[in-house]
Amino acid sequence: MPAPLVNPDNSCAFTGHRPSKLPWGFREDDPRCLALKDRLYDVVSALYGGGIRHFLCGMALGCDQYFAEAVLALQEEHPDITLEAAVPCETQALHWSAEQRARYDRLVARCDDVTLISRDYTPTCMRDRNRYMVDRAAVLVAVYDGSRGGTQQTVDYARKLDREILLLRPAR
């Protein structure tokens, strides 16, 4: 699918940890998770107030999906917001549980645009997806605890491109 025509100056990308790196894991009813979801909504709302209208999300488990849900909730109040799913490969959700795949499918279906980075899984498709998002955004929101991995690489890439970065540390 071709990339949508958007203005990078009013776009925001997102990166964040998977449940395995979050202190609450998959327990989304944990008060720390609920607080993070509230913070994400507040950040998205503030970005909207500052002129951001297009949001890019990689749709991975954990923080990506929290972010997508925050954008979609705000979109109910502000229909000029768009959400783009940047999907690294067609099989992204293949090995997830049925419940996780159903959530993913619901979220992707509600996105205004879906960009498929690679038809097949490759060793670089996740990195390519993250760079695709950063390349098309003025701001990167990152739920990041300082650990090594894909989130750290995305933050480093955004720094290299001199993007504005909003770091949110998950509560311990």
C-alpha cells in the first residue's frame, strides 16, 4: 500500500516497550499500566493542541497498542486526527494469542491508513518500520526505560535526525 500524503511537520511517531519489558507485563489492570495509559492520552491530547494531526504507530503488543487506543479515543472528539498503522510485515501478529490478534485486528481496522513495510518477515523489517515512522514525523513519543533494544534504537535514530522526543518512563 502506498504511503499516505501527510505533512511530517504535523505528525507524531510512537515507540515503546513490549509487555515483557514492562514491570506489570500483560496485566493491564495494574495501576501503573492504567497511569501510563492516562499519560499517553494526555500527551496525545497536548500534541493535538500543539498542531499534531497525524499519528504513526507500529501496532506491536504493549505500549504501541496503548498509544493507538489513546489516539483513537481522542479521534472521537477530534475527527481531523488520523492514525496510520506502520506494519512491519504481514505476519506481525501470527504467533500471538487469539485474543491479542483480535485486538490487533480491531485496532488496524480503525486506522485511517495502513502501510505495510515488508510483505515477508525479514531481519530488518522492525527497524525499517521504526525508521519509516521517524522519517515521517516531527515528534517521537517513546515509552522507554533506558534498556537496549528496538525502542532504544528508534530513540537513537530520532536523535540522529534531530526530532523532538518526548520520553515517558514506565513506573516501576
